[in-house]
Amino acid sequence: MKPIAAAFFFLSTLCAARFVVVAGNGQGQGESEGSNTAAAAGEVNMKLLEQACQHSPRKDLCIESLEKDSNSKGADLIGLAYIAVRLAAAMAADVDEHMRSLLMHNATTLDPMIQQGLADCVEHYSDANDQLDDCTAAISASNFKDVEVWVNVAISDADFCDKSLKGQESVMVAKNKAFRLLCNNILSIIKALPAEK
């Protein structure tokens, strides 16, 4: 079981690293399409962040998370979408790592129901990582409808994780909530993009 868990952890880390590379590559492409004076000077375009986050349920957290990312300097909406996907993928990897750690270090002490719930969550977050990987490809192809579908599936995976745990692990519930907020940031940015590019 430990070699399988190690393989899953490695793959999750690899997926997160891939998002960093893809987001960085997408960043350069986006600058030529939608930069402005502030962005060209290496500053974060707050007006663009406001536009990107206008549909987020937590606009303040959306703006804060994007503003803190150094890649947001000079980014257009497409660049911000890549950043939002990368941030959500990093959170998914963090949640996945936390669950695997709980399972590995507490295998003999955890209640079997909690063990099963955590194992189910690992599966759901593996699927969520796949969905976010699909989002990156869909953004690259300007297929924003697919991005919405994949992000909503990733959000459903977090919902299923909550149901699997039945409120037993409060840390996981908080992490699932943070993941859903980051996913909603992606949806907000996609809604702010023109219908066709």
C-alpha cells in the first residue's frame, strides 16, 4: 500500500509542477494581448483584478490570492485564468497530501469510517487534479465552456469529499472550502472573458 501511496503523491506533485510551468508559459503569451501601462511597468493591474473577480462569491479573497501571485504582474485575463488554475491545483495537491499523510501516519488508530472517508477523498481529489489539468488545456485552446465544466466537476469532487467524511475531519472541511473558493475564482475569470477569442 505504501508504494501505491508514494506513487499517487509523486503524480500529484508532478501535476502541480506542470501547472506552474504551463501558467508561466501562458503568462508570456497573455502579456502581448492585453497589457496596459501599469502592467507593462510590472505592477499588478488592480482594475483588471476587479474585473476578473467580479463574479466570485468572495471577491476580496479572489483579488487577494491573485494579487499575491508574482505572475499576476503584467497578466491579462487569460494569464490570470492560468494563475487561478495553478492556485487551485496547488490547494488540491495540499489537500491530497494532507489526506495521504493522515492515512499513512494514523492507519492503525483511525476509525475505519474515517479511513474510508479519507480514502474516498483521495480518489475525489485525484479526479479534481485531472479536471484542473483539463482546464489548463482548455484555456490554451480558448475553450472556456469546457473550463467551466471541468471546474464544476472539481468543485463536485470537493463536495463528495465532504460527504465522505460526514463532518468528521474539520481540517478537511476547511481545506475543501478553500479549494472550492479557489475554483470559484477560476469560474469568475472565465465569466469575465469575452465569449469568443
